[in-house]
Amino acid sequence: MNLKVIILAISAVAVGLVELIVGGILPTIANDLNISIGTAGQLITVFALVYAISGPVLLVLTSKFERKKIYLISLLVFLAGNVMTYFSPTFTVMMIARVITAMSTALIVVLSLTIATKVVKPSQQARAVGFVYMGISSSLVLGVPLGILISDAFGWRVIFLCIAALSVGSFILISLFLEKIPGAQAIPLKVQLKAVASVKMGSAHLATMFMLAGHYALYAYFTPYLEINLQLNSTWVSIAYLVFGVAAVSGGALGGTLSDKIGAKKSVLIVIGSFAVALFILPFSTTSIVFFTPIMIIWAMLSWAISPPQQSYLIQTDPSTADIQQSFNNSAIQVGISLGSAIGGLAVTQGGSVSNLPWIGSVIAVIGLLCALISFSRPFVSKEVKLEKVSE
């Protein structure tokens, strides 16, 4: 794989860790800041919302500027946010720091994705995006257990100091190995929003959102699911998370390779359809860890295999708004995480069993599959966007 793509993936790991790593240490943060666990949970909710909104907006505002410079500035802001988190004396200060890191993370991730497609051959674009998504997915999946380990050994604040150190390493690598990449002529925001809001592009983003929502409807409550249905103790739960994480990370490469070989559209349909099936049959495998593990691995791999072919599809469909489409799709992931977690929590609190969450997730994923089919059935919108740009 191209060295520059590897560096971009490393940066994605560094910045991606900050989002969900607090999930496993909420009680510790709550005790230290004298707040409830529910209030501490807002650190995740606010981060996801700010991330989802700020990514597309910041990409538009910075589109005319040289990309390497914007990338390095974003890393410096990200560094400042994590240092601020480390020293935060109150919940309010920490929340402000989370907003700062969320905004910088959103821009860094979308820049990593868009730059990755520019430093490789067209035939390798999906694979490059998949490699960057390996970094993103690894940080999201492995962040929680990693955060618990560091917090238990050194305290929760040290986690953010470590992330800050990783961002310094990313800054150095980007400075040394990434060449200057000129900015592009800014496409009017209303034109970009119109392209995203079209049935074709909008339903593509909804497909991503619903698949991730289906995933997190169960994954957000994976620990109680394992304890109740497989009677696993904390050691085996940790092992399950590790296996899941390794499989999920490999899913990004799987999606990219599949897209390069059979095309983006077929890959999207295969991934979402297989994902829905895997979730549906998962409860039937809980009779034994031997049966459950391979199904869990398939589910984990497919959970992050959607991003490379979906990003490739968006690029191929409307090259004139490729950057903003990738940014919005990344936002769709964040909304899906929030939506799925909320749906899963609502299902459990309303008297439902955590054992039913895989079926709920499967139904949500099927909705995503229908959205993908709608998108594929619609005509291209690129001509419409170009005409409007000319008229302006």
C-alpha cells in the first residue's frame, strides 16, 4: 500500500480514538467530575452530533486552501483539544474540549479520505479508502477496551495525553511525507446540499446511516448480550471484544478489495444484505461459543466493510462533489452510531430483552438495503449540479 495512504490511516487512528474511548470509563469520569453517569454520557452524544455537522461545513469553508496546510492546522487544534481535556477541572471545560476535538477530528478524517483518493491511481481508490477506514474502524472498535486498560493503570486523564502524543507523531509524518495538495474551487454550499439532498445521493447516505444504526443497536450493548446469552465472565468478554475488533479492522480492507474487483454497487448490496443476514442468525448461534464466534466474526467484518464501496460509489456517481459526499457519508456514520445506540437503549428500557437486539438491528439494516436499491435505481445528478454551477 502507498506510504502516504498508510500515514493517513495512522492519523485516522490517532484522531478516531478520541470519540468512543470515553465509553468504557464513564463511571470514572463521572466520579472525578462529580456528575452522574447519564450526564457524562453526553460527552459521547455531543461529540457525535458536532462531528456529524461540522465535517461537511468545515470542508466547504476550507475547500479553497491548500490541503496539507489545513490538515496540519487541524492536527494542532486537535492536539490543543486533548491537552485541554487532560487539564479540564470541570465538566463544562471538558465539554468545550470535546467540541473542539470533534470539529478537528471531523475535518481530519474527511481530509484523510479525500487525500487518499488523490495520491493513488484511480483503480486503487477504493482500496486506499478502505485502508484509511481500517484506521477509523480500529480506533472506534478498539478504543473502549484500550481506554479501560490505560485508565485502570494510569488514570483516565492520561488517555488524552497519549492521544495528544499520537497527534504529534501524525503531524511530523504528514509534514515530512505528504506533498502540498492545492485546494479546489469552492462549490456553492446550496449546490452541494442539493446534490446530497437528491434522491440518489440522499438515499445512499441513508443506506450508510441505517446499516451503522443496525450495527450499534446491538454493539452498544454487546457486553450485556454476551453475559446474558453466553454467560461469559469479564475475561471472556474482553477476549470477545478483541476478536471482534481484529475482524472489524480487516473489514475495511475487505470492502475495498471487493469493490475494486466486482464494482461498488454490487459490493454495497452484498455487504448490507450479508450483514442483515448475519445479525438475524446471530441469536441462533448462542447455544455455544463455538457456533457463536464465526458468526460474530462475519458480523464484525461486514460492519465496517460498507464504507470503501460506498465511498467509491459516491465518487464515481458525482465526481464534482466527491469531497462533500464523502464528508456527508462520514457524518451519516456518526448519526447512525447515535441512532442505533438510542434505538437499542429504548428497546431495552421499554421492557424488551437485550437478546432481541440482533433482530432489531437486522430489520434496521434491511431498511438500509432498500435505501441503497433506491439510490442505484435513480439517474445520475452530476449534470444537474454542473448546470447549476454554470448558471451561477
